[in-house]
Amino acid sequence: MADSADLVTTLAQREPHTVHTNFADWIKESTGKTVDAGTVALVLRLYPHFRRTDEYQASQEEHKERVEREAAERRQRSAERTQARLDRLTKQADELRAKLAGATPTAPVKAAPTKTSRRRPATSDAETPTPRKAPARKAPAKKAAKVVPMRKAAAKKAPAKRAARGGPADDGVFPMEHDEF
């Protein structure tokens, strides 16, 4: 322990660095309280050594025990509230069962139709929809002599259509000048 006391004394005697001065200035700007740079340096240098002391370790153990005890109390209160809610709901369910047992039997209630899609009409749970038949497949068509894609065919016919309407043929020139916009 003598080495630790000598180390603390040595650390306390050192001059503060610019980091400590800057930190002291920041504390003054942030909080408005004036703190000496030497005090800041002393605190920053000695805090790691303080954390290793028996006094600090004991206070940490007390804190940890208090936090665990409070958490256990919160869990206990939560379990009690849950149990009270369960008891209340069980009591309500028993009352409803007793009411239903003493009630006269009535006609069964028909379920409301459920929404399906626009194509099929809605059905209730009692009605089962009839399965739809798959459409019959057509026989494969005979191959044509030459199949030309629609875009190519339309591209070939477009200049002739424009010329027939009195427009220019497709010569690759934009039909309107840009200054007309």
C-alpha cells in the first residue's frame, strides 16, 4: 500500500497539461462554475486509483444489491398485478358461464357472410364454396411461316402511315424545330 500512496503523491504533484486546462475551461463554459486546472488534473489522475480502493468497491456492492432488490420488488408487484387481473377475468368468465348455463336454448346464430373477392360471391361458414373447374386447354396452334414481332411490324408501317397522312416520312430528322416550343 506504500507504493500506492507514493504514486498518489507523485500524481498530485504533477503540473496540469493543456488537456486539463482545456477541460477546466469547458466546465466553466458549460456549467458556469470555475474549476482550477490543477483540480481537474488531480481528479482525472486519481480517479482510477480510487476505483480500486476497498471503500469504492464496498459502495459498488451496496449499489448493486440495492438495484437488484428494487428490480425484484418491481417483478413481484408486476406478478401480483398480473395475478389480480387473471383472478378478475376468471371470475367474469365463471359468471358468463353461469349465465349461459341458465339461459334457454335458442336457434343457432348464422354466421355473417365473409368478404372474399369481387369474382366470387360471399359465403358463410355453413356454406362451402363449390370448387371451380379449371378451363379446358386449347390445342397448340400451328406454326406460321414467319413470326414478326409487333414492334418491328409497327416500325415498318409507321413511315408509310405518316406519309399517307401528309406528314414527313421517317428520315431520322426530328419533325419540329426546337425553337417552336
